[in-house]
Amino acid sequence: MTPLMERFVLHWGEMGARWGVNRSVAQIHGYLFIVGRPVDADELTRELAISRSNVSGSLKELQQLGLARLVHRVGDRKDHFETLGDPWEMAMQVAEARRQREIQPTLDALKALSEEASGDKETPEITRRRIVELSAFGQELDVWYREIKRLPIGTLRGLMRMGAKIARFIPGARADDRPKPKTDGEQS
């Protein structure tokens, strides 16, 4: 592994740890991503100085998240693993895994609390209202996310490139939300 590759993998591990992912899992994912080819567990153990059992457990977790898949090579009995190579596909997979694992249980709990709040006269009205509003917000956001994730990646790229310029096309957008015209000295 080159020094550049090592710095990437170490940073990927740190980033993963900040997001609540085991550092070894994130480092293995980072390594799979940057090498861009199927890798066996022995190589991961050797290159990342991670125990074989930790590599095995981490690969299982990455497979459950949809971020690694098993690949077989002709004439080689070892299991090899690869990850998604397109950052967009990877980001969409991470978003969906986090939605299922973290967001959906919260939405379910908020919905149940919201339904319970309607008949609860003991809890202050402001508390009941905030629970109902938060539940409605979460459901709206989830519907929006599910609609967005169905768009082709090329369309998502285009929307991102448009950035805040899209506000021009949205009725009711505030004037201060719209992009300001460029001056002569500014580049696009």
C-alpha cells in the first residue's frame, strides 16, 4: 500500500468512526474502494494489519450494509470481495442502510407516539403538538427521500450541479434564497 493509499484508508476509518461505524469496517471499505479490484481476506489482514477474525466480521457487516459483495475468481478457491466503485451508488446505499437502521425505527416510534398523543389529556398540549408535528415532518422527509432515490443517478448529478439555482423555478421561494448574479470579476 502506498503512503497515499494508507492516508486515505486511515482517514476513511476515522470518518467512519465519527459516523458510528467501527473503524476496521470503514478501513476495509476504504481499501476495497481505492484498490478497485476484488480482494481476499488475507490481503486485507496483511495490508491493514487487522486480525483475520476482525476482517471476517467486518466483511460480513459490509455485506449486510450492501457495501461489499462476494466475488469468485476462476481457479482460486478463496473468497474475494469488492465494493461499489461509483461514489453516487455508494452514497445512495449508505443513505438507504442508515434509513432502514436508524431513521425508520424513529419514524415508527414518532408515529405511535403521535397517535397516542391525540387521546392523551394528561400531557401538555404543546408537547402533544410538537410530537405530531415532528412525526409529520419525518414522514414528509421520508416520502421525499424515497422519491429522490428512484431518480437515475445522472438526474441526481444534474440536480446537484444546479444547486440553489433551482430555487428560481420554485413558486414562493424567497428572493434572498435565489442565487445572486455574478459580478464581472467572478467566475462561474
